[in-house]
Amino acid sequence: MHPLTATLLVAASARAVRDGAAERLDARLRARVALLRTPERDAVVRVATDLGSLYGVGVVAGTCALLGRQRLARRVGVAGATAWSLAQAAKPLLPRERPYKADGAERIVVEPAGTSWPSGHSAVAAAMAAALGEGRGPITRAVLGVSAMAVGTSRVYVGVHHPSDVVAGLGIGSIAASLVRRFSRR
């Protein structure tokens, strides 16, 4: 995603949340995602959602290193850590209750720290997907992008984020990956 597009996504999400415009759409999308819930899916998603955590960064970067791809491992690690840091820095700018507190959504994972906006897991997943996709073909980049969106959707599924938080997180992750790409070339 182009950095300008990513910045506009983050800004649009922030404005929609701040003005209350996101509430109805967020509620409708959360309700649709909740319809997908089954005990079997719950078990898979509880694990898969952590691909967007710092633990996920360690697993993905470590796997790259074990496969002899040290440069890629560093790029993934730095992009993921940068995205996490940017998302954490943004949280105080727009304090928002998580859906399980604000709307009574069912939470099926351990209670996360911090506020809801933006989704740090989505940011980390987007940054890692961009780092992994750098220099790859369009199909690989598309698969990685869908994977990042799946992590974002999983955060709504497990009850800890509103969809508009995920949009902001995906934008922040893309921005983080762009920053890492730009500074790693120097």
C-alpha cells in the first residue's frame, strides 16, 4: 500500500471514531463476524490471531533466519517492531474502549492491555506482510496482504477490536514497513 493511502486510512479511521460515524458500521461488521463463530474456529483463531503479536514477529523472523534468510529476518523483525511501536504510540491519541467493554462483545482471548484504537496486531501483521512481500510477485504480495487482513479480522472475531481499529492498524503497519524500507536502503 502506498504510504499516502495508508496515512489517509489511518486519518479516516481516527476521524470516523472521534466523530462517532464508525459506531454503526463497526457494530454491523462485528455482528457479521460473530456469525462465523464455532468452537472449532474459535480454537484456531485464538492461536492464529497471535501472528500479529510481537511473539508472531519472533516466530516469523526466527523462521526466516533458520531458513538462512538473515536479511529478510531482520527486515521482518524491524518492520514488526516498528509497527508495534507506532501503534502503541498512537493509542493515547484516541482512547477507545474495546468492544467487550463498550458493547458487551464476547472476548475469547486473554484481556489485552491498552485501548482499542488502533489495532497493534493488525499493524504488526501488515508490516510483516509488506516486508515479506518486498521484491515478490503480485500473487505472493496479494496472499500476504490477505493474511494480514485475516489477522485483523481475527481481532474482531475474538472480541478485542472494532473493525475501524483494524483499518487504522493496517494503515499504520503499511506506514511502518515503508519507513523501514526507506531507512534500510540508506
